[in-house]
Amino acid sequence: MEIIPVIDLKAGEVVHARRGERDSYRPVQSQLCSGSAPVEVVAGLCAVHPFATLYIADLDAIQGRGDNGASIRQIRHRFPALRLWVDNGLAEAETCRSWLAQGLGTLVLGSEAQRDHAILQDLSETTRAAISSSPSTTRTTASSARRTCWQRRRSGRSASSS
């Protein structure tokens, strides 16, 4: 079993998610690190356990209010061996391919952002795309940690659950 920690990014900080009420999210406070800067939080997590994968929800990008690309690039640079699964609200195949070309990690296609499920067919040949499904696509889930992810692999293994 692999444990995958989750961080939610908003306005350049890791925030504490509460009941899916994104407007009330505040910077995380933890004994693992001195602040809410993404690199500090990830360093704190990695000091506790040598996690292989980190799930990042870019809440600004998901809501169409900018993005936290700089923070994600900093995490990639500082922790090159850490696999990153990034949910950033992308919903068009060409935009997804462009993001994947940056080499930042596995792109998570969150069900709440998808308008056309044809994107799944369009991206079916990539090994760096995953689907995130929440209990209801009509509302935001309480926490990204409760999402179920499947990663499609070219090797033919069809659904590896996290």
C-alpha cells in the first residue's frame, strides 16, 4: 500500500481544506514546518516518511483564478525524485499536452473540471494522466484526500487504486 500525502495550494501557500468551503481555507499550521510555504511543507512531510508520491491540488487553477505553477516548479526542483500528481483544473486535451510537456509530473484530471469526457480518449495514450473522481461532480468535495485516483498505464494494468 502506498500512502500519498495531499497538499492544497492557494495564493502560493498550502492551505487547510475544510468541508470544501474554499473561500474559508487558511494557511496550514503544522508542527512539521515553520510556515505554509509549499516547499517547507513538503520538506516537513518528507522528513516524517520517504513518500514516493505527492498529490497537489492547485485550487487557484481549478477555480480559474490564476495558478500556483511557480510553487509546483519549486517543489519539482527541490524534490526531483518525488512523483507529483497535479490537479490543476485542466479540461482541454491540447492544454493538458502542453502542461505535460513541462515534465512537472502526472496530470490529474479532476471530474469537477471536465466538461467533455472525450478528453479521456484524447489523452488515453499518455502514462502521465490520471482521473480524479469525487462523490459528486456538482459540488466540491470536503478534501482532495478523499478523491479516488486511477492511473492508466500503457502496460495494460487498467486501474491502480491509490
